[in-house]
Amino acid sequence: MSTVTVTLPDGTPLEVERGSTVEDVAYEIGPGLGDDTVAGVVDGELVDKHAPLTADVELEIVTESSDEYLDVLRHSAAHVFAQALQRLYPDAKLTIGPWTDNGFYYDITGVDIDEDDLEAIEAEAEEIIEEDLDIERELLDREDAFERYEDNPFKQDILETEAADDEVVSFYTQGEFEDLCQGPHVESTGEIGGFALLEISAAFWRGEEENETLTRVYGTAFPTEDALDEFLEQRRKAEERDHRKIGQEMDLFSIDETTGPGLPLYEPNGKKILNELSDYVAGLNRDAGYDEVETPHVFRTELWKKSGHYENYVDDMFLLDVNDEEYGLKPMNCPGHATIFEQNSWSYRDLPVRYFEDGKVYRKEQRGELSGLSRTWAFTIDDGHLFVRPDQIEEEVLATVDIILDTLDTFNLDYTVQFATRPEKSVGGDEIWEKAESQLEAVLDEQDIDYVVEEGDGAFYGPKIDFAFEDALGRHWDGPTVQLDFNMPERFDLSYTGEDNEEHRPVMIHRALYGSYERFFMVLTEHYNGKFPPWLAPEQIRLLPVSDDNIAYCEQIQEELDDFRVTIEDRSWTVGKKIQQAHDDRVPYMCVIGDNEEEAGTISVRDRKEREEKDIDIAEFRDHLETEVEQQRTAVTFLAGR
RNA sequence: GCCGGUGUAGCUCAGACUGGCAGAGCGAAUCCUUCGUAAGGAUUAGGCCGAGGGUUCAAAUCCCUCCACCGGCUCCA
């Protein structure tokens, strides 16, 4: 009888009979654990507790207290949905229904349902949960399974591809319902405490645009009703943070149907924030040895024919016919910057040359992609291009990553990092790619950054490091980026004279600290929930006169605080109403000014965290705020701890 | 680009299913109130009901086309 070695999470090795199941091993560890076993994680993959172990593996037992339990529960919830669906719509065909980070979805076809139908399906699902049906695993010959699905080409496709090598496949059944599925699942439908269907949308079969469109229903499930309620409440709060809503409320920006889709109009409040953001990176860039340049919004398309972008992206460019010549709005800044580099001859001693520009670009993205400020047709990149010697790549990338980390830290943002490697279609030799990739990776390691390798996801011209943010609705968006480029120096025939008096090819580095201002603006708006730090807030202080008689004194204070963005609320409202409005407008500081203050020559300060204090010296307030703004503090601190 | 949903006053939304005078709250303007830490009162103005076409005695409402937005998919130099 042969054995295999199972390594437990704490590193303990355990010899068990080959073919033992996850559950067997759990019982071996302890009878209590055996009874509690829901599933297992074998070499990182969630599997059914009846899965046999046929090789040496790492094993983690999943119980109701494991993080993975929620995944298992939601997988079962997907089946409950499918069962409910088939009870109400017997013609419905199932495809795949996995769990996700926040719940599950099931892709279906053969039914015509819309949002209004979800209620009835959800009610039926509640019924199935109430019935507390046992969930059983059944093994079937692949051939038999194939016949069972003779009217479902999607399941047959799965059997022909994913399960092609297996002799037997697993089905899970609950009551009258059955589904081809790898599992794992919970023991019975009654384990689901809270169940909700959330959205209905569409997806392509296997994610390929040319394939059939399926109906996708999203839902979620929790062990308890309370946990579900909490989730729904958080979801509702997240919707409140949506930058499109806050942008409207705070008059930051708008996108008008008449002026065009994806073309944001920044209102005065939004532009004030943009200016602060722009000044901030301009300072960082100058300190880091960049020179500012400027290029126009329109170029002859010859430029992109030269750079190679034209043939790939001409369909997504805004083209203009000028005197029978083709021009286009610029979709990227790099060819302009490369052209500026071309205007001089360079010595190896001059490199690196670093250019930056807040460059507005125009990309005619697919219509269905446009979304607030996250994805637009017109956006501004805080775009930098470095022209470096090959031996300078690592140092310059390191410095760039440093600035990016500083920037993200200033705004106190959460992010993830992706390292994207050589795609199938690429330019440049093997050697230079390998070198470049190892240099980027060395920087990430040196900085101790957690990152995910996105194999083959790099640009055709070089590998890149992307920093990504999550928006209020949980969607991910690329922000800051560092990209190596071997292509453009080639296409523009860029060169510098080396120590050896020979012509050499520089490498270009594309980088952005924010990415696009639009997207970064979205991230900040949602991150701060519109409560921008004082240094960014479009209105930093609002003076609230108690009666009209105090307006003159307010004007005097406004003078004294003229380094800040200060307004006076002069509408003939009650003080309470003025305070409410100032809170709604998310103003960091409001000063209530009445006869008492006027006589004493002071102010009363209230902040948006509802702290308040009377009899404040104006100079003290001003000095504190100057520091707060200068240091780019993310919180209102004047009344903190007083 | 694909599938589904939505589009009514500056904003948030009712009215639509079942065709018959276009509504409410907030905001705005004017007047009263001059108020002490989260909504004082009154009056008035404000609309090509996304656009175009059709059905009908009659269309915000029913049908068609287009546009825009929302969710997801796909794409993202």
C-alpha cells in the first residue's frame, strides 16, 4: 500500500494512504475536525472534501470558520439560484456559475428575463433554502455526462475541453436539481442564511466577443441574514461615494450630452482641485530633474505612422481633414516628446533627458466603455518621458517608482501593483527583453513591493509596472505606470554619442504619477468621499455671519485669510441652515461669526467632523491652516485634540 | 462594439402598466424674518416629457429608428 505526504499549513508532514480523501485526512488529524470539514484547499485550489489525494500535496482543511467557507457557500448559492431559475423557467440552460470575491454569478441562456423577474426567482430560491435540501456529489462517466447534456452545447463544450482528460466527472444534486460541477459545496441548501440577487447583465461565452451572448445574473450569499444586511448596507454606502454623484453635488465636473460623450467639463470647484494636483506633481518632477515641455493637441497623422501607433489604433483616433491632409487629435504624448528629443544631438553625458507635460489626449474608446471620469474620450496625462542609456534603466525606474510611492502616500491611497511581461506580439530582441524584465523586477523587489505578474500583458514595445486603484463599486483601474520602450527610439531613429564616439540607441521610459488626471480625480473623490483634504478642497473656509450685520466683519476676516479659498455665506438663512449647507458642501472649516466674535475680534470655528470651539484667535487659525495645507495633511486637524 | 435597463424643471424623482389639463421636494428669484452651531415663513418663475418618425379624434404614456446615460461583458497605445 503506497502512501503520499500531505503537508499541513503549519508545515507538519503527514503520511497517508494514497487515495485518501480530504475528509479522511481531517479525521486523521482529529475527529472534531473531520466532522467539521466542508472542503479542502489542495496546493492552493479549493476542492471537494471527497477529493482523493494521489500525490504529495499541501493541504488545508476548510471548515465553517475558514475564509474559503464563504466561497463554498456562494458556490452552493449559485446552484440554488440555478435551481430556482429552472423551476420557474424549465427551458433555461445553464453554463457556468462560479463564486466571486463578493458573491457569485451564473451565466444562463434560453430565457428572456429582466431585472423585474429577479424578485420571483429570489423568492423561489428562498423557498429552496427553506426546504433544506441535501447536496450530494455524484460521479459519472464523462461519456454519460456528455449524453445527459445533449441539449446543452455549453456543458458539452466544458466536458470536451476542461474535463477532456478525465474519465469521470462530478455532478452535484439537490432535490430535483443537478449540475455538472467540480464543487465543492456545502452539505445542504439550508446552510445559506442570507441570499440576494443583485444585478442582471450579459457576458460572452468564455469571454470571447465573437461567441454567443449569455444572460449573467449576479448574486451573493452569507451564512446569516445579518451578514447579508451588512453587506447590502455597505454596498449602498459605496454607491453614495460614487464620484459621478459627488461631482454633481459639489459642482466639480459634468459631462453634457450636447458637448459630447466622454468629454468632461470641469466646473470652477473641480478646476481648483486639478490645479493643486498639477502644481504638486510639477514640483515633484522638477525636483527629480525633469524639464517641462508642451505640445499641441493636433498633429499630422504622419507622426503616428512614424511611431507605429497609426496602424494599430487609427480606428480609435479623432481624425481631421485639413487642406486635404490628414491630421488627428493626439492620442498620446510620447511621439511629440520623442520629436522634441530629436531636435538636438546628445552626448552620453546629457542622459538621462527627462521631459514632462500635463498632456491632454483624445481616444475614441468603445462607446460602452465610457464611464464618468474613469474612462473618457478626452483626458490629461501627467506624462513623463525619459531618454536613458541602457545602463541607466534600473536607476531611473527605481527613482520613478520612488516618486510614485511618495505620491500615493501623500494621498493615503490603497493600490495593487502589476508587473506585465512580454506579450506574444512584440518588438525587440530576446536579450533586451530579458534584461529589461529582470531590471524592473529587481526594482520591485528592492522596494519590497507586493506585485502580481501579468504574464504576456506588457505593451508590444516593452514591459511595464502598473499601479491600480479600486473604485467605490469595486472596479479596478490602472493609474500610475512605468513602461520601458525599445520601439519608439528605433522608429524615431533616436541616438546619442557614446564615450566611444559611436552612435547609440537610447531607451525610452514612459511614466505617469497619476496616470490620467480624470481617473485620479475619480479615485480621490471616492477615496475621500468628497471630503478633500484642506490643501485640495475647492472651498477651504466658509464664513457664516449670524446676522447680516456681521457681514462686514466677515469681509474683514476674509482679507486676513486671503491665502486660502474663503467664501462668505450671505444668504439670509438661519445659522442652522447655513451650517447644514456647509456640511452638505463638505467644507473643511466653517466659522460662525456673530456679535460676540466681532466684539472680541475672534472667530468661532467648526469643522466638518462636527467639532466646534469659540473664541479663536484668527492669526492662530491662519498659521495652523498654513501648516496643514503646506504639509498636505489628509485630515482637518485644527480642532483635533483641543 | 455586445446584452439588459434608464431618459419628465438646475438637482432628486412621481405620472407611463390601463392614451384624455405635466406634478412634488430641493435649489433659484422676490418679500417677510436678522436668527448663535445640521432645514424659519410666504409668493413667483422655471418644461419641445432625450431627438426624429409612426399609430390615434387625442401620445410624456403605445410602436419604430437614433442619441445619451447606468450595469456587466469585450477592449484599453
